[in-house]
Amino acid sequence: MSAITTHVLDTASGRPAEGVPVTLSLRDDDGAWRELGRGATDADGRLRTLLPAGAPLREGTYRIAFDTGAYFDALGVDGFFPEAAVVFVVRDTGRHYHVPLLLSPFGYSTYRGS
């Protein structure tokens, strides 16, 4: 099943990052970003519904923006990065694209998950 999903882990606390606001966008031909979906991570740090129900996965350049500032503000933590944005390319629309984020107040990393 084709989909775009994410999982955020708070590496400083060693726990899933619950409540991180996330936005999925697609780059249009003119270079502008068009929002496709949004949500927040669940208690397990996952967001399984980035594409709206019934929306097809298209080839193109996507961006997942994580509102890390809102997450750290809710915890009372001073974070350095107010947002983490991950830009990636979808070439095979029949695949599942899982984009995890490993997060701490002063750094983040990502990789192509499964």
C-alpha cells in the first residue's frame, strides 16, 4: 500500500515524541509548496495519516515539516531548532515511504525507514 508515514522519537528522553505537529507538502511545478495534510504524532510518536484519505501518492518532491518548537515548548524545554524539515523524492508511487525523525533539543536526524 502506498503511503507516507512518520515516527518521531525523543532521543533525549528515550521515549516517543507525542503531540509533535506535522505538515506534509508537495512541491508544485512553480517551486511553491502545496500543503497536502497535517496532524500530530500519537502516544507512540507515530503519524499514520499524512496523506488525506483517498488521495493518491504522486511522483514528486515532498516535504515533511515537524513543529519541534511547539513540542519542546509544551515540555518546558528550550530547543535550538524550532522546525525540522525533511525533503525527499517519491519516484515509485506503489511504495510506502516512512520518514522517521530522531529528535533532541539540540539536534535531529532522519533516514528512509520501512
